[in-house]
Amino acid sequence: MRVRRQFLVGSLLVASLRLAASDPAHAPVSAQAVDSGEAFRFLVEGNARFMEGKPSGAGRDEARRLDVAKNGQHPFATVLSCSDSRVPVELLFDQGIGDVFVVRVAGNVSDTDEIGTIEYGVGHLHTPLLVVMGHTSCGAVKAVMEGAEVHGSIPALVDNVAPAVRLARAKYEGSPRLFQEAVRMNVWMSIEDVFKRSEEVRSLVKAGKLQVVGALYVLETGAVIWMGEHPEKTRLMTPPGARPAAPGGGARPATKPAVAATKPAPGGH
Ligand SMILES: [Zn+2]
């Protein structure tokens, strides 16, 4: 970056800003055309930097702020995550301003508003990757598991979590893994809700323009455990009421899976 050094020596703020906006190293990764595999790699690498305590902090400066304000947003991933303050999505993926289109709601549920927001991210902003991310020690999942008394508008929210908890109980009742498995089931359930209720998501996946993966964030380590695509994706790709696609038909994944499922961290809560 010889040119950049010359400007820095000159200490000309305006010149530096101009350079930052035109220097590829300063350009948002999101401004480049990426596929789901590259988007996934950005998140994996960013999370590794975060875990190591060596975030790059790229894209959080004035140059990026001005760039996206002027040129619009071009995020490379849509992420549905929990509102829990311990799950700061941009920080844990070490991403900058304009990189990630984030939906945060208690229990990372997919109801009407969340699905509408997701459709904006994947359909209007064209992110090639949708990540639905739960986390260990999720209070929303725990509240449902424990049958906690909730008031106001919260019952309508946690209603979305209840089916996942029922499924987890059917398989893991009495097991120390029950809570963690309920969190994982809740991720799958959110993905299922998106597929069932969003024709746009189904058609983008079918066209190979979108990949949808689950993830689990571990509060203690900062690690994102990748769960891969929904195990029943083929079934979910079939619109409600329609007959399942013939084997090898349109329900087949159109993109090469970019994400391998990994086992949950031992000891997760
Ligand atoms: Zn939570």
C-alpha cells in the first residue's frame, strides 16, 4: 500500500478519507458479490478472530460509515439471533457497519415480523446466506422449559418456543442435555417456520441463491457451533399443502452445501 503511506505521511485527513473510500482494503466486503460459501467463510473467520481476542475491527471507521451512508447497504449475510445482550452479533463475527443484516428477538423466534425482516434481507438486499443462531443459557428457552409465569406480550412471544421445548422433552427428558437440546431444537424450529411461511425463502433456496443454516453461540467460549442446513430441508422446501417433490426433483439443494454440521460444545447449557 505504497500510495496509502504517501497520504499518511502527508497527514491530510481529507485525502486519507478519499483514499480509504477507494482502497479495496477499506471497501466493505459486503460491496463485493459473494456467494453463500464466501459469506459463510467471512463469518467463520470473523468468529475465529473474536475468539482469539484479536478482532480486526474492520469496517467500523468513519470511511465505512460514510461509504454505506452514501452508497447504501450491501450486507453479505442475514442473521436471526436472540436479543440477549451477551450475543452481540457484529462483535462475535468481527464484522463492520453494513456487513450483516441482523434480526434480534428474544428466543430467536420466526414469527410474522421476523420473517418479513428476513425476506427483506434475503430478497431485497440479496444476502446469499441466512443464519439462524441460538445460544447457550437462552432465557427465553429456559422460561418455557420451566413453565415460568409470563405477562403482557411475552406469552405470544414464547408461544413460538414451546414446540421446540416439547420436541426436546420427548427425546431428552431427564437428560442433562435437555436444555441445550431445546436450544438447538428451537433453532431448527425457527428455520422450519421460515421455510413454511416464506415462499420467497423457499424459491431463493430452490434457485440456488440462498443457503439457510443453523448455529449455536456458546456464551462462555465465544464460539459459534455450526449446525448446518436443516436435516429435513427437502420436506420444508415443499410448500404447505403441496405433494412432496419427486426424488431428485426441485427440492434438491441447489447449492453446494457450504456448511458442515459440527457437534455442540460439550458442557453447553
Ligand atoms: Zn436468548
